[in-house]
Amino acid sequence: MKKIYGLILVFVVMLAVIGIVYADSTQDPGSQQDPIVTKSYVDSKYDDLKSYIDSKVGTSSSNYDIVELKPGESITLYQGSEAIVRTDNTSTIVTSTDGVSDLTGGKDLKNNALIPANHLLLFPRSDGRGIKAKADTIIVVMGKYTKN
């Protein structure tokens, strides 16, 4: 029984020695091996990361653009873009079987469907979907678009 207690005591002493040696081998904060990071360095890395993420998302701005269309003009919106048509007399441009998501009305607008005023539209793909004006129109757009 005394042998077991002796082995446990030797084991505990070995762990203590290993812990002390390890703690002593760590570097001093601020040394060449363990540098202190400054706020300006962290800010620059944050800006780099934000720019990288924004480039992958496709837009670096969360601002809305105001687009004015004359009769017969149109805009093509890209994947993930949103639009709020502020006036009546506009219709959708859809090139495939799917439509444009009318998030306010809770329905899918097919090609040449009239868009109600002040409805939020979501464009799911970059396949030529857009909005065509039949009269002077104001559209609030968030995301990438091309005015035609």
C-alpha cells in the first residue's frame, strides 16, 4: 500500500516539474516571439476581411439606389437584388418559366405582369429578369442592376 502512495507522490511531483518547466519556457508578452497587436493593425485586418467578404457577396454597399425610368425603358436586376416600384404602370420582364417574387403580395409575378405600387420584389437569378416602365417610374433598388 505504501508503494502505491509512493508512486502517486512521484507522479504528482513529475507533473509539477513538467508544469513549472513549461510555464518558464513561454515567451514574454511583447517580445519578438509573442508580439503585442495594436489597434491599427486589427482595424486594417478587419477592413481587409470586410472588403474580401463584400467582393464575394457582390456588392459592398447596403444603400438603396433611386432609378428613374421613362416610358419604354427597363432595368435588368441580378441575383439577390431587391426592388420597390414606387409608381404604378410597370410590368415584369421574365425570360424563364419562373417569375419574380413579390414579397409584399406573397406571389410569383410572371412575364408582363403588372407590378403594384410600393411592393418589394426579389430577383432570384441573373437571367435577364427585370422591370419595364409603361409610364414615368421611380424604382428603389438594392443590389446590382443594369439600366437598359
